[in-house]
Amino acid sequence: MTTLATQVSIADALTTVTPNGLPFRFTAYDGSATGPEDSPIHMHLASERGLSYVLTAPGDLGLVRAYVMGDLEITGIHEGNPYDLMRMMLNQVHFERPTTAEALRIVRGLGWSHLKPPPPPPQEHLPKWRRTFEGLRHSKSRDKAAIHHHYDVSNTFYEWVLGPSMTYTCAVYPTADASLEQAQFEKYDLVARKLDLKPGMRLLDVGCGWGGMVRHAAREYGVTALGVTLSAEQAEWASAAIKREGLEDRAEVRFLDYRDVPERDFDAISSIGLTEHIGVRNYPSYFGFLLDRLKPGGRLLNHSITRPDNRFRHTGAFIDRYIFPDGELIGSGRIIAEAQDAGFEVRHEENLREHYALTLAAWSDNLVAHWDEAVAEVGHPIAKIWGLYLAACRVGFERNNTQLHQFLAVKLDDEANAHFPLRPTWMS
């Protein structure tokens, strides 16, 4: 490394791939620097290992690895909410792929030794090809492992981030200044109203999380509700919450794959945040299963993160390795088409993209408020990952990189009767 600064400095290499410059200050262990000196946000590459991470996993994965391991230091933001940095990175930083000659010059100047990948952080999930040992993609065993990676972090940690509702899906804000708890209540109530729940009905909630919809439906609408989740910790927490609220006679949460639910003839099914996990190729069987579990005239409310178009592309490496292994997103048009092809009649659809940005901002605020406890509970690397993830997702929804769609569908009876009013009733 003795000739690094004279051949190619790290800042010079960065300038080559970001010709429009950086909106924040960047410094490196070799003494080089770029970006405005007066920027309140400062990124420092502190070690040769960090450089190796960046060079051997270009894009967000290498940067995240260096950040998680402490080789990339960021000041001027709170680690629990690096929103200002994420907004700069996504809105103002434009990376350009170097030419072959430029890439060769950079690597030669920085040192060929940096092309040996360091071990990834222990918090990183296996690459997709390695996950085949856990089962084929979206097999029951592999889905169980993927859900465990994300949702079985710590119920205590989730309580701090999500708040009292323990709801890890997009809220619906009746007003911009509504609290997170008010907005989550409104989301569950909107779902209940769209499903036209009434006392005595039977509801199935697939991918039920910590049982928020199950408890809301039983408590507020007198429904008999069954929820299923692939997270053992979620099921345990939800069952205890049901008991605390005295809802055991009307509400149940099982640690179970939705595909193994034996009951039929439900009046309504809610799927809030499950579609992202099941795989686009599995949509026909997914919607076919849900249709089969409904009685004629029964309704389905599907609530899921989507892309702004219907072109399939793989999830980014950071999300796939650290957040949602095997997660897949597609546009609402593809999802609705698959539901229709399975036999559903779609009656209503809406995009709640702005609501998810507000939800993520609230979760970030909660993480910051409980930062010291969160670090003690799950460790500094995981807490940093969550701060990064929530802030980056917020920017994604603000930029329309991702959306959140709800659609309401019905299973027609033998005479094509939808048992549906002439005008929607949930908006009144």
C-alpha cells in the first residue's frame, strides 16, 4: 500500500465513478478526500478491509458490508435514521460504470490484493445459490428459513420499532398529523370495512404477523378470526396478546404455513404483507388456494408492496441478503391479473404509497428513541442494518421506486352474484 496515494487515491477512484461529485464529505484511510468540506454529513472509509468489501461487491452490498463491520464510518446522522444520507445517495449521487481501461487503472492503482473478498458480516444471509440447501425457492422449508431470518430477530426489538400495535405493514393515515397507532388502527379498520365484516363471520388472515388484524377483527367486529404465520416468535407473541385481551373464544394464531390451513368456507380472507414473500411464479397457486378457502360471495383483501411497473427484476442485494431473503416484487397489474386468472372478480384497488413513507418515518423515529435499548437487545450491527433499511425504504416510496397496493376481490357464486353493494360502503 506504500504507493497507493501516488498511483490512485481512493477519493480519485470514487470521483471517476461519480463524475457529478458527492453532496457529502468523503475521506479515506489513505488521506484522500472529496466532496464539500462544509457538509454536515461525513463518510469515512477507515480500513483496507472496507476497500476490499467495496471492490469485491460493487453496488449497495459492498458498501453495506463495510458499514455493518465498522469499516465505513458515517457522522452527521443518527445510525437509527440515516434518512438524509439515503436521500442524498438515491437522489443526488449518480454512479457511472467505468470503462474497462479505467477499471483496470483503478484496480491496479489501489492494489490487486483488494480483489480478495473478506468474509461477509455474520448478519448476512446466504446467497441464493447456497439457500438451495434449505430447499428449493419458495418451498415450505426454505420459506420458513427466510421468514425466520427476518421476523425472529426479537419481539422486544420489534415492540420498540413498531410501537404498541406490533404491526409491521403500511399504516393508513387519516390525516398527515395522525399518530402511528391511530394510522395502524385505521389500516386494520379499513381492511375490515372493505371485507364488510360482521359479527359471527369467519376470517382467515394469512401471514398474520403478531396478530394485529386477527385481534382487531375479533375485538371490533365480533368476527371469529384465524391467523397463520411462519414465525414461531410472532405466533407466541400473538397468542399471548389474544389471551391478554380476552379474545380466546374468537381469535387464534397458529404457527403454520398458509398452505396447510385445513378449514374452508371462510367469509373473508385478509392477506396483509404476505404476497411479497411467496414468489411471482407461485401467484396462481396462491390465489387458487385463497379462492378455494372462501365461500361464494366471500371477499379477499390483498395488501402488498409493489413495483411501479410490471417488469420483473430481482430484489437488490442488500434487501435480499439482510432483510427479505427470497422476497419478490412486481407491479399491481400483474398481481391483479393473476387473481383474476385464478377466478376472483376484482372490485376495487388503491395505491397507498405515501402512507408507507409516513409509516417508515414513524418506525425510524421509534428506533432512534429506543436506540440504546435496541443495540443492547440485538447488537450494534443489526441495529445499524435496520436504521439503514427503514431510511432507504422511505426514500424508495417517496421516489416512487416502490408502491403499496390494496385490492379487494370477491368469489362469485354459481350465478355470478358478487354479493356486493352498488357503491362501496367503506368510504362513508
